Amino acid sequence: MNAGRPAVTANSVFHVRRVRSRAPIVLARLLVRACIVMVSVNACSMRPTTPGSDLDWDQREVTLGQLANWQAHGRIAVKSGADGGQGKLHWYQTGKQARIQLSGPFGVGAYELAWDSDSLVVTTKAGEVAAAYAGPQAAEQFLVDQLGWSFPAISIRYWILGIVDPQFAGDRQFDRDGWLEGIEQNDWSILYDGFSRHEDQWLPKKIVMNNDNARVKLIIDQWGL
């Protein structure tokens, strides 16, 4: 027997086994703590109860109104009387040009709209031109032909960002916590339900546009700035 090493007894073996058996418990506790930290970090990116003094809504209007390039990906639903439909929406804004991909709305297939201030061209998934309109009212005329009612298409690129179309008079409403609740413009009521932070901007998650003839609902799952 080595004089410098303590004798191994039944009690010491049992003690070693107890230490080893606690390892999974310790690991589990560490994982739980890590999950709590992760949840806490993720919670910081959610909308706080109040926007805080650093959120200047007037400056936000100016900043987003000057934003040339952005993307919005989500879902769209339209309701007018007994008619309606829903589908997926992908909106790519580049300066004054918009490329809008719609799939599934109103029971039809996939279409892409190439739209600028003077024209709108609709192409199918196969790349065939399904419709073409010219003039400053091209988008509005397209919607009248397709839906049967007028919609201020030129304003939606601003409403989707949660700002007033600067070309027309409009009013904003805020809730008691200081968040933008709605916009009244061109005989349309635009309601906002929830904002999420992207880059350094708060952008809408759910948008509902109503007038006497129709209801348009957008749910934005992903923003790109």
C-alpha cells in the first residue's frame, strides 16, 4: 500500500458515485439558466409598454418617408361585401418602383406586379403579361378592374410603413401608451396592432385598412431595410 495515498473505502467509493450522479442535475440547471437568459434577451427586442422618450413620431415620419429601399413579407386578406380572398404578399420597394408578388389571393395563382408612377404591368408565374396599364392612375385602375372598387394604391407604400402619405392631408391617432394606433386619410381608416423593431425603426406587424366598401388586412412577418 502506498503511504501517501488514502485508503479507498466503501464510503469513499459511494461518495465518488454520488458526485458523478449529480452531474446531469448540474448540467440541467445550467441549461435552464441559459434558457432564462435567452428569453430575457429576446424579450428586449419586443415592443415595450411605452415607446419611450427617444421615439419621436414626427421624426420617424420624415425618416421613413425618405426611405428609398425596403422589403415587406407577409400575408394579405381582402373583404368586400360577400367577396374576398387571402394570399401571400412580398413587397420590394426600390425608390419609386415597386415589385409586388402575390400568390393565392382570390383563388388565383401567383402574379407579380411591376409598378412605378407611370405604369403597372402584371405578369404570371410563367412570365406572361396578364395585364398592363399606363398613366399616373395605372395602379388604381388595375384595382378597380380587379376588385370593383377604388383604392388609393399610391398611399399604401406609406401606410404599410406606418406613416401618412405626405401628398395628402391626414390625421394620426395614438393610444394611451403613446403608440401609433391609426391614420385617417383619403376616407380610409388605417389601424395598427403591434410594432416590432427592425434596425433602428419600429415598424407595423398588423395593418387593417377600412372604408365603406372594403377591408384590407396585412400581416407583416418579416421586414427588410
